[in-house]
Amino acid sequence: MAQNNRIFDDLGRLMNEAAGVADGVRREVETVVKSQAKRIVADMDLVKREDFDALRELVQVQGEEIDQLRKELAALRTKRKAE
């Protein structure tokens, strides 16, 4: 009976160690994948979100200014034709 308990204890310890090794492997794979992803993103030379939002806002404002200038130009042309 003591022999059976020892076998089960050894088997439990072995399974516990295997689970620890598997967790270590999982963490190592996660680290490698994250570092590769960061390297790929860095190589892509992507723009930061803050820079993109600032540029989008600037383009929107300039678009509105261009529309206003077009209206003013059309009014001046109409006025010039009327003269």
C-alpha cells in the first residue's frame, strides 16, 4: 500500500513539474512573439495615433478653409461678370 502511495506521489510531482515546464515554455513563446511583433511594427515605420489624429484635424480645418475660399472666389467671379 505504501508502494502505491509513493507511486501516486511521484506521479503527482512529475505532473506538477510538467505543468511548470509547460507554463515556462508558454511564457517564453509569448515573449518571443511579442518581441517579433514589436520588431515588425517598428520596421513598418507606422505613424503614431496622436500624430495621425493631429494631421487629420489639420486637414479637416484646411478643407473647410478651402471650401470657404472657393465660395468667395465664386462670388467674386459672379460679381465681376455682373459688372
